[in-house]
Amino acid sequence: PESLKKAMSRSSYILQYLLYTVAFNKYLQKRVKNFDYEKHCGGVFYIFLRGLNAEAGRENGIYFDLPDYALIEQLNAILLPADA
């Protein structure tokens, strides 16, 4: 798990999925009636194929995060101030 966190940070994948999550949230707010991030969003998975190893455990090579809604709203306000 620590190696995955380092790889995610080093490759800017965390920034990438936060940007995607802001866009995903904004899109679904406009398209889905009564959309609720905390109810409808299942989180983010990154799968490192070279890290998958059944013998090492089911979670080996898989990174998961569910960004806090408050963070997504803060990023939305910064990135899309006209919508805030």
C-alpha cells in the first residue's frame, strides 16, 4: 500500500483523479436529478497491472480512494469559480 501511494503521488495520478472527480461531480449534478455525491459516487480505483499478484493478496496492485465531498467542493470553487 505504501508503494502504491508513492507511485500515485510521483506520477500525479492523485491530481488527475481529483480533477476527473470534480468534472464527474459537476456533470452528474447537471444531468441526474437529485444527484448526491456521497450517495452515488463509489470512489476511484487505479489498477497497476504489473503489481497484481494473487499470491500476494487481493488488494496488491490496487489503489482506492473516495475523495471527501468537502475537498471536491473546494476544488470546484477554485477551478470553476463562476459555478460556485
